[in-house]
Amino acid sequence: MPHRVLVRGGGDLASAVIQKLYRSGFEVVVSELETPKMVRRTVSFSNAIYENPYVVEEIEAVWIKSVDEIKTLLAQGKIPVMTTLESEMIDFFKPDVFVDATVSKKEVNYTKAYAQVVIGLGPNIEAGVHAHTVIETSRGHDLGRLIFSGWAKENTHIPGDIGGYTHERVLRAPCAGLMKCDKKIGDLVRAGEVIMTIAGKPVKAKLDGVLRGLIHESVKITEGLKIGDIDPRGNTHYCFTISDKGRNIAGGVLEAVLIGLKSR
């Protein structure tokens, strides 16, 4: 019988983990918020909440509203995405592995007792206390490293350097309000071009490139919220495939899962 994995979060990094575990033979279920704020929706299984069903790299995710549908979907080789109470999902699914893949700044609300193997991605999660293993998510030499005691590196709040650009790549809301956008992920844009408006205020590209990420219009927009991402490399293929960072982190998670299942 395949081991069962519950992954909290279904954004781009979480989806890299989900894909890796799914392809390695695990049964994977996703726990997500009702209105997820991921920007790289084209490579996020949680986009099934907005475009149900949704496929990432030939793997189909389906948003369901009842735990009773989990077994049927898993038997069909699909990824169930749920927005119901996580405790209800745990009681029904009884995961062997729990992965917090949200890379969230929120206070950690679980411990190693949550499942046989508990894994967390990024800072704010203490390995040996909250989780058995923490995966380093900061770009650089240690990306994907397994941490068995202590913490991952603090979030620098500096976007990854692509083509010499960091903060310039990220589109943020100038104010709160309704978002209107005629662009879509994969569109080529030019520096100075209006990408969208928030409450009538224009949001312009700061560089030439391809629109790699775009938040869903149904999300409540607050001032400063990350709402888009421009890739200066201009390769549309990157918009629809899992990133190198995601695959690296996913490899670390798979290693941590195998170590955990073997030792406990």
C-alpha cells in the first residue's frame, strides 16, 4: 500500500514537491486556503480552486469539497485539493507524512506528533521541535539541504536574482482595491507598459520580459501584495514548467521522506 502524504499548500514550490512525491509512488492530498494568493498559478496545483480541474506537467489536480471523494480521485491517479478543515482531512486520510510547503511567515501550529514524518520548508520552522526535518529554501549553496536540528536561513525578502534583476521583477499592488488586467501569464511585456490597474491605479513593468506570474483576479488585493512576476529571460516555456528551485527543494523533501519512513 502506498504511503500517504498530506501537503499543506499548493503554490509553485509546494507543487514541485507534490509532483516529485506523486511520481515517486506516494498518494498525495493537498490542503489549501479557500482563496490562495499564489502568483505562479500555471505551475500550481492549487489553481484547481480557480480552474477546476487543473493540470501541471501532465498531472491533474481536482478541487473537491468532501473527504469522501479522496479515495476515488487517488484511484484515478489524480491529486485531490481541499479547502476543508485540515483536521478533518487528517482524521479521514491518516497521512504517514505531513509536509508544510507554504513557506509561510505564520506561527507554526503543529509538532513532530502530527504524523510519522513531518517536514517543513524554509524559515520559522524548528527542526527537531516542529518538524523532523526542515528543507533550506534560500537560494545559494545550501538550497535543498536537509536540516535535522535548528532553523533554515531567515527570509531576506529579496527576490531571486534572474538576469541581474531582483525587486524589479516583482509587481506589487500600489493600493488596495479591485484588480483589472488584460494580460495573461506567458505574455511578453515591455518596460513601462501597463500590466494591470488596482483601483484604477496603473501597475507598470519595470523591465522587458515575460509575465511569468499573475495573481487571480478574485483575490482581495491589499497594498503591497505581490500580484505578478516578470521573467527577464523572456522564455515562455519557463512559465508553464516547474522551476529549478522547486525541483531542488522537492528532491530534498523526497530524501527527507525516505529517511524518515526508514528510521521511524
